[in-house]
Amino acid sequence: MPTNLFLDAPENFSFRHTIYSHGWCELLPFDIDKSNWRLNYVFANMNLIAPVAGEISEANGKIKIEIAGGRINRKAEEKIMRDARRILRLDDSLGEFYKFTKTEKRLAWIHKTNAGRLLRSPTVFEDLVKTICTTNCSWSLTKKMAANLVEKLGEPTNDGKRAFPIAEKMASVSAEFYRDEVRAGYRSPYFAELAEKVASGKINPESWLASDLPTEELKKEMKQIKGVGDYAAENLLKLVGRYDGLALDSWLRSQFYKKHNGEQLCADKEIERHYEKFGDWRGLAIWCDMTERWFD
């Protein structure tokens, strides 16, 4: 029999808008079922217990996490519920963001639908590695790299699924492994170096969640990691709850040109001016604006 865990959701929470908020839902060990609006994830690092696969869904106004494979201990249950809270951003406060957007007619849908929570991983390390996988390549290649990392280095569940690899496991293989097996290209030495530094404690991405640094200083710290430039750092900042940066990439730019500039190219400064009224929330404003059609 599966184990069912339940979490209370905040009042201004949309399960669908959260699990489908950006592409993370398609990167292993996430897997989304858009027909039934369920999100699967392989939970790991639970006090010597093997990883377990969980299906996250809505049930009677609560968040339900169904764990396959029978009973698990209390500590594992608590870890899974903490991870699920972080994945779904249940403790994030978006009240100020909604005040900004509900006065804009074209963005009023955000407040009305309780959108704005961006899906993330249980660890900043996983988000960091996946973000590096998104740079300078197609989405299909990003998905392939993430899948290779999980399938070749992730710890297995009892039924054969795999979790995202921990830093120590990623540090145990060479840059050549990332090049030949993960197909990470120029990122290969970056992954090897990053994993070694995280495993040895030289850097701690998890500290970014509670950092007291001003956003620009935190961004500089992130950019010290090889493979992390302006786009990657600003994307990571969104995932730790800071939305100052737009995280402009080719996809966001192209969507802006289509929606707001008659399909004509324009300078990034023009895009920045378009969203400057949203202040510290401008990065979230542009993302919601450009993904509105996902929920039509």
C-alpha cells in the first residue's frame, strides 16, 4: 500500500500554475502528467533510506504526496514534506507582487489565477546544475543532459527510478565522463569542478537561500562559478526568491518581440524599461507575462 502525505496549501496558491510554471517539470527526476495535472519527483537523501518516487497532486484542497513502495519512517516523511514545500514554494509570500500586477490590466490574470510561484528543486545545488544545463543550447539537449545525469549518477529507488545525483557522486567522476556519458560539452569541466567544490564544502549553494547579501553582490558570488553568467545567475536568483533580474535569454527576447514589439527586434534596454515599474518583482513579471499563453 502507498503512503499518503498531506500538506495545507496557502490561500493564494494554484497547483496547476505552480507545477507548470517553467521547464523544470520536464527535467528528471521531475516528470509531469498534464492530462491529470500530477507532478512526479524522486525524493532522496532521507537518513540512509533509498530514494522513493512520489506523485504530487491536489486532493480536497490539500497537497497530496503519494509515496509508492509501502511504509517509510517518520524522519523520511518529514523530509519529503519539507522538500515538497520547497518544490511548490508554499512558504513564499507573493502579496506584494500581486499588488503590482493587479493594477495592470494586461497582467491582472496573475492575481486572479494565483500564478507566480516558480517550481524549483529541493536543493539549490540541483537548480544550479540544471541551470547550467540550459545555457547555450536547445531545450531538447538540456533535457538530455539532465536525464543522463540522473540515469547515470543518480541513486536508484527500489523500483528502478533514480534521484538527482548528490555532489559527492558527481565529484567521483571525471570531466571526460561528463563529456562522453552526459554529453555536457563545454560544461564538462565545470560540472567536475563544481561538484568537487560543493562536496568539499568550499562553496555552499544552499546558503544563497538565506543570504544577507544585496542582490547584486549575491549575483556576483553566483557568477564566480564557471558556467554561470548573467542569465544563469538571474535565473538562479528567481529560484531563491529574488526577482530583480530579467534573466533574458533568446526565448524570452523572442516572446517579448512577438507580444510587445510587433515581432521587431529591440535592445535589451527597451525590455528592461518595459518592466521597470515592477521594481524588485520585474523578473517575475516578465516571466508570467511571457508564459500567459501556456494556460489559455
